[in-house]
Amino acid sequence: MRILAINAYHGGSHRDFLQHWVSHSCHEFTVLTLPPRHWKWRMQHAALTLATEVEQRFASGACWDVLFVTDMFDLTTFLGLVRKEITDLPRIVYFHENQWTYPVPENEIRDLTYGFINLKSAISANALWFNSDFHRREFFQGSAEFLQRMPDYASVDVLKPLQQKSSVRPPGIPSLTENTRERKSGPLQILWGARWEYDKNPEQFCDAVAQLDTQGVDFRLSVLGQSTPEIPDCFLELKSKFADRIDHWGFLESRSDYQRALQASDIVISTAWHEFFGISILEAVEAGCLPVLPNRLSYPEIFAEAPECFYDGSTEALVAKVMEYSQLLQSDQVNTDMRERLKKICLRYHWERVARMLDEGVSECSRSRRA
């Protein structure tokens, strides 16, 4: 089938998702994108901007069987701006995130306008895809809370048909055809791979590292992930205090450099307060890292077969879990069964498999729309 795919914020994991799907799909894609900046403006203007481009392409002879858009796009407005041949297409919205529950900067009040754009797009779609069930539940809870706050004409009953046409379609990760990883004796290699923002709870990570140092654990650090103009104070202190133990500091532009950093690490730590999916954790586990994860968010559904990876969310439990892994790694006593379970988890998310599931979802949406 011919898919018109619109990605109004084409960067980071949103870009990677579409590029990998296109490269593995059996379908034919026309991909329309906008640069990944000014996200609020993208959610307001992209429908108008890209409706014009779609009309021009249609007038030049292009045609499609399915319309696929992502969450930072106002589908409802778009459908009011394009011709009937476009509005008649089966419509899929993919939610990488949503603006009801996406963490806002500290001391900033959430603008509900953008969550309402998400909700209207969901109403206008034939199928809603979420990257995790945790995210799916959060979206509907946020939508219900919004509607319940409105003065009139805002029944939560509008959500029932949306739930029925929603499903979980997780993103994929690249498979490692050659994993040359070998555990070497020496310091424990600790990896942080999340964004350097408050919703990833970097303070707890830094506190845990300080406690590990106090406990005499021999370790080295790779602090990756996208940074922000205002680097958290705790990271500045971490860099100053442990400068001689840091192997990598900051975002790695090169995919091969990033992959090597993952393969050189022993464990990957998450302290996140919020995570719609957790792609960086899966990529690290694919590279051979043992995950240390809070028992919340999307992690329990992804790593359900590896319960020993979880800690209760406290810093004390995090430190204890890292020390446990350190001892097992140093003595080469990591459970082979655990490694195999982690490998099987990652296998489910390889793009070769995920793309087939997405392709099947497109076909299902097309059949149900035209039935």
C-alpha cells in the first residue's frame, strides 16, 4: 500500500521511528516532515503548511491508500483543509507522547490547548497507536480529567470509541548483527542514557553514584543522552567530583560511537519519574547491559520477564541493586537464564519484527475503514 506519512517534528526518536519503519516496511511511503524545533508552533501551523504541500502533490498525480501522522500534528485541522480524496483515506495517529502528561518545565503551567489538539486528532482518526500500554492509559486518564473540568458539553463518553480503536504498537530497536562484547575485569562500567532533564530524575542518579563511591565500589561512568542549555547542577557536581572516572560525557552524535559506548558498559540505570517508552534502555540492554530500573512507568510491561531488574524507586534500593550486580559481574556469576530472558525481550523489539507488526496494523486499519 501507499502510505502518506506526516511527521511534523522530525527529530530524535520520532525521526528514528519513521526512518527505520520505512526501511523495513513492505509498503511504499511518501514522507512529509518539518524540522524538530518550536514544537508549540509546529502543533499550530503544521496542518496548514503541510495541507498545502499535500494538495500540490495530489495535483501533480500523487495518490495514497493510508494517512499516517504523529502526535505533534493537528489532524482535525488538516482534514478541514484538504480535498475529499485525502479525507477519505484511513487515518492512523501514532502517539510517541501526549501533551496531557508530557512533563512541563519546572515552574511552568501546562497549556491544555495542546492536549486538546491531541484529543481532537484522536477523535478524527480511525486508529490510535501508542508506544506502550502505560502511555495509552495515561492519555485516556488525562483526557478524562480534562473533560471533567470543562463547564458543559464535555462528556467522557466520547472516549469510549477512542479506547476501542486504540492499540499498543511499540517502536523498534536496531538489532546488533555483531555483538563483540566481552566482560573484562576491572571497574564496574555504569551508563546513564537519558535526557538531562528533571523528569529523568538525575539528582537520584548522582546521589546513588556518590553512595557507591562511599561504599568503595570501583566504577567508571558514561553519562550520555541529550543535554539542555541549563545542565543540572547535580551533573556539574558529578563531573567535577568524578572527572577521572568519566569515559564519556554528553550526547554522542555518531551512531557507531554511541553503540561502542553501550557495549563497553556493564549496567544501565534509570531513575526516571516519567517515560512513555524507554528506547535508550532497550538499546543498552540489546548491547549487553544489565538494566537497573524503577518498578514503575512503562518498564514493568517491557521487562516483565526480568523482575530481578527492578528496584522499589528508593536510592537505597538502587544502590543495593547496583552493588549486587557489581558483585555478580566481578565473579562472573550473572545468571545465564537472566541473560537469555533479556535477549528474548530485545528480540521482540527488533525492527525486523516490529515493522511487520506495524505493516499489519496498516492493513487492518485499511480493511476496517473500507468495510
